[in-house]
Amino acid sequence: MSTDNTKKVVRELVDAHVRHDVPRVKEILSPRLIWHGGGAAQTMGRDDYVTGLEMGAKAFSDQKIELGPLVAEGDEVAAVMTITMRHTGEFQGIAPTGRTITFASMWFYRIVEARVVEAWQLDEDLLAKLRAET
């Protein structure tokens, strides 16, 4: 795949994620996905990603992802994004605050045959932001 096409896969995944389009997310993610990060102690798979997406949809509304620069080389794409969402449901034991939270996130994807086969996620500390006084 060309680097333009690998970037297109990432853009499509981010768009499907924001729309909570689980069937499309599953099309883009390989059934053998290896997902590193997201606060997990071990790697996770596609089903874990979808579970996290569904949990996030219950806890946060008005989700927006501003996709920054995408840098691609070979089958890998680095993405910088700013995520904004409103905390309207319980999340990891934290009652809804109603606050809008913005945080930075960096993802690194490996794309094979137009599917994400591996991803690394690095986020600002979302839980600290939820617990912070405004």
C-alpha cells in the first residue's frame, strides 16, 4: 500500500470511531489486532477495542477528534490527535461530572492489506483530568 492509502485507513478508522460505527470499526481492524496501550497492562485485541469504544460511548457524549498530522513510512502511520468529549456517564468508578474534557493522544498504526493489524496508544492522563477540580 502507498503511504497515502495507509493514511486513508487511519482517517477512516478515526471517523468510524467518532461515529461509534462498530461494524465499520471491525472492518478496518484486523481480527488479529494487537493493541498496545490505552492504560492496559497487556496487549489487547479487536474485541477489547470495540468494548472500550462501547464503554466510552456510554460515559462520554459530544465526542470530537481533531486529527493532526499523519506521518507515514512503509506500513506504519503516526497520528497526533486532540480528543474532546463531555463526561456524561460513569467511567471507571467516576460519576459523571458534566464537564468537557480535552486531551492529547498519539497513535501509531501498522497497516497490512488496508487493515490495522497493530496499534500503540499514548494518551494524556484522562482519569486525572476527570478527577481534577475546575
